[in-house]
Amino acid sequence: VMTQRWERAKALLGDEFLQEIFAELENDDIQRMINSRPNDVDVREEAYGAIRAIHRLKARLESIASEGEMAKKRFKIF
């Protein structure tokens, strides 16, 4: 049985190890921003971009997971 995309997305969002990795990466980039020198604009922009990429990935997974939840609810109505 092929797993639906939304089920895979939900599983990834519920994976504690993956969430731990996301948090570590985000924290690393926050530290890079905090510890940068005043003229290290490129370092801060790169770190900010990396944080935004993590947030985009999570948001996409959440979107895919919610599509499946909505579909399940639709089928229960009928």
C-alpha cells in the first residue's frame, strides 16, 4: 500500500528526531546572527535565509498534512 503524501508529511512532522534537527539548525543560525560582527551583514543574511528555509519546509509539510486531514473529514461527512 502506497502511503499518501499527507500521511508521510504528518509522520515527518511527528518525528521527534527530525524536529530536534530543525531546532538545532535554527539555533545554530540564530547564534551565527547574534555572534556576528556589526559589519557581517552577509553572515546575518545567510543565517536569516537558512532559518526562513527551515520555516518554509515546516510550513509546506504542515500544509500537505492538513490537506489530508481535511480530506478525511470530508469523507466522514458523506
